[in-house]
Amino acid sequence: MKVSKILLAIAVMFFLASCTPSEKKTALKTETETEVLQPKFKTSDEIVEWLKNPNDDYVAVVAHRGDWRNAPENSLQSIKNCIKIGVDIVEVDVRLTKDGKWILIHDNTLDRTTTGKGKVSDYTLEDIQGLNLKNGAGSKTTHKISTLDEVLNFIQGKPILINLDSKEWDLPTTFQLLKKTQTVNQVIFKWADPLPVMRERWGAYMDSILFMPMIYPIDYKYKERFKLYVNNNIKSSYEFAQNYFEGFSPLAFEVIYDREDSPVFKSIDYIRKEKNVPVWVNSLWADLNAGHYDDIAINDPDAHWGWIIEHGANIIQTDRPYNLIEYLESKGFRD
């Protein structure tokens, strides 16, 4: 009996020893994957130069809220991960605290993504710095909420651009922060209003920042977008795009469409073929891309990410940056 127990114990030890390497490999898969993909561009200036003079051999990748599957969304770590795998642009969301400090957070409340509760605007920066971020599963992490200052200082000089998404902009103040951190040419602003409205709102700053207009089809399902055109006597998304080239040089256009026969494709042809300006399309969820979104693109990338590219996009914002880059590399779109 003792011999049998000893033999059994030895067998178990050998079994566990044989399993350990593969189990460790599986657990570290995400970390090792982030070391595989090398960025094409060595500096942020090279990314901007490509955006101003795009070619057909490259599709830029934007990580929505950073690499939020492997780090908390809008966290500094999520940005670090993106740089590691060769993402070109990271989209982040910013809001103001009670004492007027910019922090990275999407919601107007703290509840979903942090250990706090209540409105962001009801707390000072000092209050918020005592909180922890949650991961995608809603569990507490050791990561803290970053200020915009921290993020800008971190990205300065690194091969990455940031797209700042906010509805609360005080551009003069923000622009001074960009100058202070030497990141004016690493930050992309975007808005859906026509050029004359933006000129009136932001004046000469429009000529000093990297700016990307957002285009919606005239018949988009969300009717409030339609008002942007009606209220400004614009008859189509094509006219909206044309107007942005009157004494202005947009860095790119973010284009939204909810069906495959959308009238907005005329605008895409104009922007790409006549003006050679990049077209940014979001593959995040169905009503941004006529149903060609990330979660189904994983299983059939040609039919969805490939379709988006075939229909004019050369910038794609995704929630699956590693998988998209891997696909683009396999198709020769990261040369």
C-alpha cells in the first residue's frame, strides 16, 4: 500500500511538472503577444507625416479607450500596452473634476470604472486620486485614475498620438497644456460641427491643432445628427466635407454610416480619391459601420475589417487592437 501511494505521489508530481510550462504560457499569452508586434513608425512625427500624406499600403489602428481588455480603460497602462503592440493612435476620454482638473474617464459618474460613486464633477482631484480603477469585469485593480497632464507628459516623444474625446472643451486652456508638455502635434481633436461653426468657436486655434471633422449621413438613424446639417443649411454629408477644404486642411475625417448603401460613401470617395485625406471608421459596434464590427470581425476579418478597408477606410478605431494589427499585417497593410 505504501509503495502504491509513493508511486501515485511521484506520478502526480510528474504530471504537475509537465503541465506547468503550458499553463504558464497560457497565462502569459497576452503579455508575450504584446512583444510580437513592432510599430512601423519610430516617432509621433512620422505618424503625423503619414496622416498628411497617406498611401494605400498602410492602415492606421486606433485603440478605443486604450488596450482595455488587458488594463483598465483610459488608464496609463492601457496606453503603455498600445505603444508596445504598435498602435498608432489611442482614443481617450477626459472630464473635469470639481476643481477644474482634467482626468481620463469616459462616464460622467465614477461608478462603472472606479471604486468611487457619484458624479465626477462633484469630486476634487485629490478625492479622485484616492480611488482605484476597475477592470473590464468590474473588479478593483491597483491602477489609479490618470490626469491629462500625466498622460501628455508620458506620451511626449513616444511613437503614439492621442485622440482626446470630450464635450467640455476649453480649448485655450487645453492648448496651453499641450504647449507646456510639448504635445501639440501628438493630440487630435474632433467635432461634428461645420467649419464656420468651429471657426467661430475656436478661432485661430483651428489652425494650430490637429483637427478631424466627423461626418454623419444626412439620413442617419439618430436624428439629432441630422440637425447639424439642417441648422447650417447643409444639404448633404458631401457638401459638409467639401466645406472643410475651404481655407482649411483637416488631418482626417471620421466617417459614420449605418448601412451599406449609405449616401456617405460619396463623401468617402471624395475625401480619399480627390483630396488624399485619411478616412477614419469605427469598427466598435454595428450602427457605426453598417454592421461590420469587431466582435464578428474576429471570426471573419475579411468580411468585416476587410470590407471596411475596401470601402475607403485607412484608419480603423477598434476594441481589439492586437487582433486588428495582426490581420492587417497578414494582408500587407502595415508596410
